Amino acid sequence: MRPKDLMFTIGLMTGFFTLHLLLNSIVPMEQVSVYVRNGNHRLNGHNAHTEPSKRNNSAGNSPNSARILCWIMTGPKYLESRTKHVKATWGKHCHKVLYMSSVKTDFPTVELNVSEGRENLYWKTIRALQYIHQHHLDGANWFLKADDDTYVVVENLKYILSKFDPEKPLYMGRRFKPFISQGYMSGGAGYVLSKEALRRFVRGFHTGECTHFSTIEDMAVGKCMETMKVEPVDTRDMKGRQTFHSYPLDHYVIRQQRRPRPWHMIYDYYTPIEGPNCCSDLVVSFHYIYAVQQYVLEYLTYHLRPYGYIYRFRPDESVEADNKTNRGA
Amino acid sequence: MKPLGSRFSFYVGFVVGTVLLYVILRPVWFEGIQLAGNYGKLSDRQQQLDKDKGIWKKERSALFNLDHPHHTGEDSRMADKLYNKVRILCWVMTGPNNLETKARHVKYTWSRHCNIVVFMSSVEDPDFPTVGLGTKEGRDQLYWKTIKAFHYAYEHHANEADWFLKADDDTYVIVDNLRWMLANHTPDEPIYFGRRFKPYTKQGYMSGGAGYVLSREALRRFVEGFKNKVCTHTTSVEDLAMGQCMEKVGVLAGDSRDTTQRETFHPFVPEQHLTAKFPKSFWYWSYCYYPISEGPNCCSDVSVSFHYVDAGGMYLLEYYAYHLRAFGYRYRYQPPTPKAYRLELSNSLDSAGELKEEISGVKEHGDDDLPRPDQGQDAGPPPVVGKDAAAAPV
């Protein structure tokens, strides 16, 4: 009798777990929220992410006052094929731009005294931030990290930053959920440190509170930010649309059948939206934008537009006017 | 007996375990996976039909726009005015095999900005809806389809639109910019616009893929031309044949470039016009009527069309054209207000523009600082933008 029951139970458990395993490999738990009508979680005016007192204040933090230092993570291998095009397109819109490499050149690039390679990315980041802290801290009040295949609309970033105080410890970008309890910002989509955040990062390494514990650059920066009590910011616009993107537009705006969260959205902290409401009109960044695509995006952002529309100055105040259901696009 | 018995128990247990988990997970599981096949398609189709109700009125195989403007909450007075005054019927050349893969995406993106849109196919489809032209499919049928399509548009919609645009199901059109371009003309002029090519004809002809638009008078003459046998099916090369007929019936081939001589209709995707270095032997060089600019001066800020745009590209371009913009940015080119609309609106538009700049305080501007052709008023002779500007890096 006993062996029989035992075998039965073992069989039961085996069957149970096998099916469970099978299903889990096809069906991750979360769903992609396909369509958010009216961005309803934004409408009530309660914004956990922006400091309420700063929202309507343009005097103290007018767009003029956000001075952004852009530093581009690159290397000798990519100067011709990628970085050159960043320099020719959006690099020019930054208040100051630095190209961080392992080798000093006339590009001009900054030499970081770190070798190339994926496993050295965090070392490069640490050295780059220390370099900036040492030489350029007073030259800017916000510090953007981007890759040589990131495309950034600097004006839109300025607009977002104008609502915040650079003397507060803040950290913005495409927020990811895993590994760090307060989340961390995607490296490829670009992330921004406030002046105070940069100070804390450097201090953290000085005191040993932050260390090189991983080669995964963006996650490691996030850990240091958490340790040094730097706050991550929700950079979505008033309709809940994302501004920083870790992939090109086609991964987000083309709506597919309702399905479990696809691989490229698995890490997203906020439930990603697929379809025309994925991305803010005043988008800040896209990633995996190579060479010629930089010029294409430059044209599409700064030139191509439909005639006859005067866009309102303050897109935040669209809430009351926008009662019509968003049909998208 | 014993070993057999316990193995049997194992199997039974396995089956029971599997079934149990299945039963428990079933509600969650089916929610997650959209079943392929009929079930998925039916509900999808139903959703689409419901969505359509708010956007169009379907009548006589045409879709009449109900939903303009598309920028809710923005100041669209000028766009609205042009929408009402410059009425465009868009007809899209497609076929039964392309409805799901291509035409559908045209339908849900740029065709929503037309006053009326008609999808022309060889076979009628009352649901989509498409018009059945009674031809076969294939490249050699293109001019037959075009002839019949224009005749259909004339017979059914001549009084409901001022201009008649032909586009492919892989053409992306920014209809608001087309209205700007046409606003300085009237539908009684015998004229048509597109990307002008020069060979084989005296006055040139318009590229088919980039799309072309006929005035109502041009359309009337086209139909008359076939009635009087002045025009016939000369060749299956649709755009050339069209150009030949237009020439014969006295319709002028218009210059569709903006006031800085940048092209507005484009036979390729933006990427190619902006960055590709076409080899000098490529046909494009010898076909274009006007001098070609490579780089950022290839394409007007108020471009009208791009060709060879795939399904996904439709959604991308819709976002890029209608949504993506840089905050507070002063554009390199301010399209002059069309003459007929100047007195009515230009004053209020100007003051709004100035107010915007004041508040934003950000005076960034484009690199190739052409002398701004207007302060809202008449452009005067446009500065020639030729090889010099093309040399600038951005």
C-alpha cells in the first residue's frame, strides 16, 4: 500500500510542477497595459513624482536655468561609426558635452584610464563621474549620461528638469524594477544626476559606501544612488506617457495583440503602455539609434511637422481641455 | 504485482496533478495568451468596427471623416480652417492581398486626416470597405486601376471634394501639409502636384509612389479626355501614362516645393533622402525635374509624402510627424500663411507665436539659419537653397 501511495503523491507533484514549469516559460505573469484612456492615473492632479510647490513655478527654475552636461560613453572603436553622428546631431544641443573613452584623442575624447569592454563599463562610469566632479562640477547643474547609440532631445529634457531643484539628490531616467528596491535607471536610455546626486555618488566611493560590486553599470549606479539616498524620479508626462526609452520607438508604439509583457518591457518599473500612448510628445530619449538614424530622428524632431497646429506652451495643462477620449496618434 | 502497482500509481498521480493545475490556472492562463485563429480575429474585427464608428461615417464604399482635428486640446484653428476650405479625397491603391497587411495600417494612421478616403481594389469588400474596380491585380494593371479609380471618384464624389489625391498603400501622407501647399490654389485651376520627374514628357510627370493630387478641374479634364479618346491606355507605367494624359488635356504640372525650394513629395523613406548617397548611375538623378539636395535640405519641414513605408512605419511616422517635437524650439522654416487666409488669422497666430517665445525664454534655433521667409506675411522671392546649404553638416 505505502509504496503505491508514495508513487501516487510523487506523480502528483511531478505532474503539477511540470505543467507549472511549462506554463511559466510561456506565460510570465504580468500583462502589458495596452491602452490607457485619458491617462486616468494622472488626472487627479496628485503627482507623487513632482514636488507640488515647484510645478507652476517657472520663475525660479525657468528652462533657461537647466544647464546640462552630457557625457557620452564611447570608445575608440565607435568614434567614426557612431559618436561622430551624435556629435553632429544632438550633442550640439547640450550646454556642454564630453566624450568619455579609454584613450585621449582630438575628437575630442576624455581619457579615463580604464580599458574597453563590457566588463569595464562600471569602472568607466565611476571614473567618468569622478572626472566630471573634479573638473566640471560648477559648469553645469545636471549631468546626463548617454551611450553613443542613444538619441536625446535635449530641449525636452531641459523642460522636465526645469521643474526640479538641482541641489536636491535626484536621479532620472527609464526606471527599472529588478534588483534594487527603489529601482534603477536604464543605462542605454540615458540617465540624469542632479548636482547633489553627483556629489553623493563621488562621496560614496570616497567613503567606501559605494563600491565596484558589479559590472552591470546601470544597476550598480542605481545601488549607489539608493545607498546614498538619492531619490529616483518619475519622469512620465501628465498623461502617463514615458519620456526615456531603452529601445527605438517601434518597440513601443506599434500596438500588438494583448499578451504577457514582452521581453523588452520586462524590467519596466511602471506598467508599460503599448500603442500611441507609449511615448510622450515631448520625448527625451531613444536607444539603439545608430549612425544614420540619428540624422533621421533629428529631421523628424526638429523639422517635420503638420502645418496649422499651434502647440500649447504648457503641455501639463492639457488635463482639463483633454476630455475627449484619446483615440490615439 | 507490486512494482506494476506503484508505477501505475505514479502515472495516475502525474495525470491528476497535471489536470489539477490546469483547472486551477485556466482562468489566469487564458487571459494571458490571446488564442491564435478565429477567436482572436473575430473579437479583433469587432473591436475595429466599433472603433470605426467614431472616426468615420461609412457611405457608398467611402469613409467620411468625422473626427477632425486629431490634436485634442491644441490650437488647431488654422488646421481646421484649411480642413474645411481645402477638401481632399484620398484614394489608396490597394488589393485584396494587401488589406490586412498594408491598407489597414494606412486606414488607421494618415488616412484619418483626409476629408474622405476611398480604398481602391480589384475586388469589392463591403466591410473594409474597398471599391471593386473590376480589374485584375498586378503591375500591368496599375494604369487601368488608376483610370477606373479616378473615374469612380469623379462619378461619386466630384462635388464633395476639391482635390483628389492618389496614394499607394505604402505611401505615408501628411495631409495637413498637403492642404497648406494647395491653399494657394483653387480647385478650378487645371493643375496637379507631386514629385516631378522630367523624362519622356515635355512638362514632366509626377511619381506614382510618392503620390500625386489633381484639382477638381484636372480630374474633370482627365475624365473628359477618356470620353473623347484624347487620352487612352498608352502604357501600364501608371505615373508616366498619367503625365502624358495630363499634358494632352492641358493640365499644368505644378511645382510642389516649399518657398525655400525644398521638395515636399518624396519617392523614398526619410532615411534615404536624408542620409543615403545614391550612386550617380541611379535613375533618380536623371529623373528628378528639380535639382536634388542630399542631407537635411532634401526635405521640407512641411513635407507631404514618403514612399516605401511599411506597416509599422505608418505608426512610427504618425507619431514622429504629429507628436514628437522639441519643446520651445524655433524652427528653421516658418511656412508662410497661405494668401487667402492671411487677413483672417495671421494676426492672432502671430501674437500667439510671439507669446510662446516670450514665456519659454528659450531661443534655440536651427543651424541652417535661412532668412526667415516671413514675419507671418508675404514671403517675397524665396532665397535659393542649393548646393551651399547641402554642404552644411546638419
